[in-house]
Amino acid sequence: MSNIVAIVGRPNVGKSTLFNRLIKQRQAIVDSVSGVTRDRHYGKSDWNGKEFSVIDTGGYAIGSDDIFEGEIRKQVELAIDEADIIVFVVDVEEGITPMDTEVANILRKVKKPVFMAVNKVDNAMRENDAVEFYNLGLGEYHTISSINGGGTGELLDALALKLENEFEEESELPRFAVVGRPNAGKSSFINALIGEDRNIVTNIAGTTRDSIDTKYNRFGFEFNLVDTAGIRKKSKVKEDLEFYSVMRAVRAIEHCDVAILVLDASRGFEGQDENIFWLAEKNKKGIIVLVNKWDLIEKETNTMRDFDAYIRREIAPFTDVPIVFISALTKQRVFKAIESAVEVFENRKKRIPTSKLNEALLDFMKQNPPPAYKGKFVKIKYCMQLPTPTPQFVFFCNLPQYIRDPYKRFVENKLRELYDFKGVPIIIYFRKK
Ligand code: GDP
Ligand code: GDP
């Protein structure tokens, strides 16, 4: 099950403006290496209690100023393959262009839900102009103004009806997604795991066309791998590599319990690594980091320690994550990698009994209360872990509105110290009681 929404359309219709509105903020990130600010083109959002991932396909356009029809077509086709819902954006100011017609021709044949959003309908007059878009043969449309938000709520209401109610299936076997940049060594890592013995690989029956789940039984562990590597090698999409690998990563992460992020040690931790890490964290999945190609690094006494510290700076504030230095080539620590991933899987399933939790935390929080705010004191009354797939804790107190993020982090750190949630994002709520 997944809820992946792709925004398609020709350049300048307002795709990225809509994207930013859907994810509610400008998700610009600063590339820690170059210091350049780049926009994110995928994000996580929710509406009417349903979560979904949004991908702005325009963000991956190649030379977006003079984009060719062929490239748009390819991107739309990829989006159709990989997404669950398509939002097709057109521009009421410009009216129907030949490229819109071309995209509409492709979308008419699609079985997945397609929403046509006529954008830049900033005022009532333009409602009338929107009528011409019936000619695209896609049926009903939604008029929106991405700039001022008009109509986007109605669009989301309709869209949410098509979203899956995502309660995560409790998987008995760990589901690991091997993700990372092209050439980081994902295929090599998987090959190192399975060795020559192809018999241990069974494709799981009953999965859909994106049957990327493969079951392994290795080193005494049984697990499913959600594979993102390899596919591109036989596909038509070499030119769209980044877009394609992002699509794959988004889907794989949504389907996993633990994301195994493979880095290339000789290149360090780059922007796309950060994106993938962030995506797994946003999805509240378990995470381990594998620093691959460790055989290529010249080592001195503290090389590993320094590299470890460098990665933790990059992934801050969520640093309680296993980092394993491996070589897929020589198979160094490949077993350790899987062992760590299994540990993270177990940590994520961990449930602390309410009585134990209160015993351990209430006294501690009394000794270390949240700072008084406007002369008022916050009193924590009790706490419990919620029965959710990923650890969530709720603390009941008199004045939850006075709790600030630093105190939440302080409590989170205590939880991590007490119970070992290594590799697992934790959510903490304060509620009134
Ligand atoms: P993209 O290339 O499809 O991602 O388009 P952008 O989101 O970059 O928008 C292209 C231009 O259209 C920008 O100048 C936006 O400010 C403008 N734009 C986007 N949405 C609206 C809208 O709802 N109304 C108006 N008037 N302009 C818009
Ligand atoms: P993928 O695109 O992430 O699946 O990466 P591949 O597994 O195809 O690896 C990309 C390149 O890196 C190939 O040439 C591999 O032989 C090489 N490679 C992968 N792992 C290692 C490693 O641990 N050490 C060295 N030296 N090379 C590696």
C-alpha cells in the first residue's frame, strides 16, 4: 500500500507552487557541501487524516527552459508507472497548448486516478475561462489558485477520497529497503548478501507489478529486501536517472520497516543522501547507514571515528542511528550490517509497558521539570506508549501548550538512554489532562 501523488504538467503552469502549498512550507535545503540552497521536489503531506508523498516531476526536468515534448512525455509516463495518483496541472492564463493536449492524450488511457487542476484561477472571472479545458477530454476539473490557495482544499478533499487508509501492516519478517545514490554500491551489497546461492531468493507471490520484495534467509536471519537497485539497468530511463531513482526510493521507503542507506565512502555524505535520510525519518522508518567502499579509504588511527562523527553532524538532530563501515566488494562487515538492521527492526517494534514507563520517567521528570513559563509550572501526570507501528509516546499534563521543543528532545534522549531505540525515529506528544 502506498499513497504517492505525482504532479505533472508542462513548465510554468505552477507545479512547484502547488507542490509547496501541498507540503505547507518551502522545503528548501542547504546542500551542506556546496552551501547552495536547493529545493526539495518530494515531500510528505497529509489531508483529512491520510498521509501521502508528493512528487513534483517538474523538479527533475532537464534544462527546463527549452524542454522538449519528448522529455515531458517520458516524465509523465514514469510518473504514471510509479505514482498512485496523478495531478495534472494546466494554466488558465495560457489556455490549452499542444503540450497539454499531448499529456492529456497519455492520461486519458490511464487507469489510476487523474485529477486535472486548472491553475491560476485567482478570481471568479477566470472560472469561466477554465471551461475550455473540458476539450482535453479528461472530464471534470478542479479550478485552483496555487498562489493564494483558492480551490486547493476542494482538490485535496477529492484526492483524499482516493488515498489509502494507511495503517501499516505488521510484518513478521523485517522489510529492509536498500536505498542510496546510483553507484553507491546497493547492488553489490545485495550480491554480497546473497552470494552465489540463488536458491535463497524467492520472489514473493501475490505482490503487484512492482514486486520489488525478495525474501532472504541468510546468516540465520530471515528478511525481505525491498530492492531499488538493478531495475534501472534494464530500463528505458537512463536519462531520467535521478528522477527515476527518487521515485523508486520513495516507494521503497514507504514499503519498508528499516531503510538501509548505502553511502559511497569516497564521496562522503551528499545532498541526495541527506534527502533519502530525511525521507526515511519523515516516514518514521528505522534507519541504518552503511558507509560502503571502505576498502578504498586510506586509514589512519582515527579515520573511522572521524568519519562517524562527520556523518552524525550531517544527520543531526537524529543521530542515534547505527553507522556501519562496510565493503560490499570484500564483504567486510556485511553480516554486521544485517545484524544492525535486524536490531533496528526489533527496536522499532519495542513496546514499553505503561507501568514501567511511569516508574522510570515520572520521577525523572519531576526532578527535571520543563522550565516555568509565564510563572506557571507544568506538571506531568502520567505517560504511555501508543500502540502504533512506530514508537510514539504521549505525556499527559496540565499545560501542554507550554512545552517547547528542547524539552521534548530532552525527554526523547532520556527514552533513548533507558530503552535503546537506536535507529528509530520517536514521536512525543504532550496532551492535556
Ligand atoms: P512549474 O514550472 O510548473 O513548476 O511552475 P511554477 O510553480 O514555477 O510557477 C510558474 C509561474 O507561475 C511562477 O511565476 C508562479 O508564481 C506563477 N504561478 C503559480 N501558481 C499561480 C497561481 O495560482 N496564480 C498566478 N497568478 N500565478 C501562479
Ligand atoms: P548501485 O548503483 O548502488 O547498485 O551500485 P553498484 O553495486 O552497481 O556499484 C557501483 C560501482 O561501485 C561498481 O563498479 C562496483 O563494483 C563498485 N563497488 C561497489 N561496492 C564496492 C566496494 O565496497 N568497494 C569498491 N572498491 N567498489 C565497490
